[in-house]
Amino acid sequence: MVVSNDDLHRLHQVQVDILDEIVRICKKHGLQYFLIGGTLLGAVRHKGFIPWDDDLDIGMLRDDYERFLELCETELDDAYLLDCYKTNPKYSLPFAKIRRKGTVYEEEALSQIEGIPKGIWVDIFPLDNVRRKGGFGQAIQATVVSLLSGFVLVEQRGHRPRTLKGRVARRVLSILGVETSFRWLEKAMTFWNKSNTDFLVNLSSHYGYKKETFHKCKFFPPQKLEFEGSLYDVPNDYDHILTTVFGDYMTPPPKNQRINHRPVRIDFGDGTRAF
């Protein structure tokens, strides 16, 4: 389904509310967050959401990310919930979401899965250490993460792999099971975190590890940019990051490439439904 501009505006308002709750907890406990991905691009190019975008992305260093997940048990306002494998045994992603209770933004991929949260969300991605950009060790790490996260996604959502490689990987990894795969996935993603490295990587990003690996000096010290009327933390050299990920990021893509999650059902929790 195509989301109307009015519904996108209402969606964005709820997502900013979620963002502000996340930022409140981060400020209270000294945790660092960054606007990343399309949200960072929106802040630079539009001073807010990309007009057709329907999600909001935040990145945190792994230690801050894990601490934030712990704090959600006691600090998160009752209007919201933490959605990740630790709270939802049917979860299928290597990063967490904060959702607004009483709302629905249902993706087609989740429409057949009952008993799971489907509320409007904000994505929170862990940023992990990596020894150096483009190294052989990083390539192996990224391959292991891709295989494990792909297996978990297929198993949790009841999908059938389309390729022979996918079917073989599923058969081999099915010996582990989902719970063990999640543990191995986290170990693979955090493999370098006890080392003093110069680079950070977002291994959960669909843009790929090569585009999502940056020297730590590109993130620190953070800057602030306007997003939907308020100032939020962004990476220090956001131009370098956006250029690496998107290329000529100040030029909007053609209309046929302006895509979002295309939900099958929206409910804003106020007695109204978009469809």
C-alpha cells in the first residue's frame, strides 16, 4: 500500500516522540547516540525526515547500546516498549526497535506472524569495533554475520530461501537453532570490541559493511543538526559518511526509487486507521 502524505506526517510525529524518549534516557545516563542512515541524510538535506521515508535510524556504540537495552526495563516510559530478541522470542533482526504501544505499522513480511509487537518504531543499531577498513578479517566477520542473520530472518519469519546457497546455509545452520544463532551472531558482531581499534562498523546495515565502516574520528566529537525543529547528535564528519553511503546525497533520487516499507496496515492508536 502507498502511504499518503498526511499519514506520513502523522507517522513522523510519533517517531519523533519515540526519538525524544530515547534521547531523554541517553542524556540522563550519559549514553551517546547518533542519527544515522536516511535519518542523518534527512537532517542534512531536509532538516527533518526525507519526505517519503517511513523509519528513523539511530546508532550507538555497542557498550552504550547494551546499557540502553538494560535501562529500558526501568527507565522507558510506559507508552513505549523495547522490541528485540531478549523481549520477543519471534524477533528476527540483529538490532533493536523502540515501539509505541497501541499503534500499528504492519509490514507485509510480519503480517502472518501473530503475537508480536507491530507498533510504530525507531530502529537502534549497534556500532561495533573493527580492526581496519576492508581487511580480510573484516570480510570474514561480515560473511559470518550475514549468514547467521540471514538464517535467523528466514527461520523467524517462515521464509523459504530463494537461492541454492541460501537453502544449503539454512540446512547447515538449522542444527544450531535460533537461540544459539543469535548468541553466535552477537559474538561475531562484537569480535573486535575488546581490542583498541580505530574503526567502527554497522554490521546490521543493508548498505553493506564496506560502506558502513568509518574511522572513529568521523563520529567524534559529535555535532548537532536540526531535525524536525530540534537539535540532535550526528557524526562529526557527516558529509564523509553520507557521501560514502549515498554518493551525491544532496540530489534526491528519481520518484521510482523513493521507496519505503509499504505497510499493509496502519493504526495511530487514537481511534483512526489509515488502512
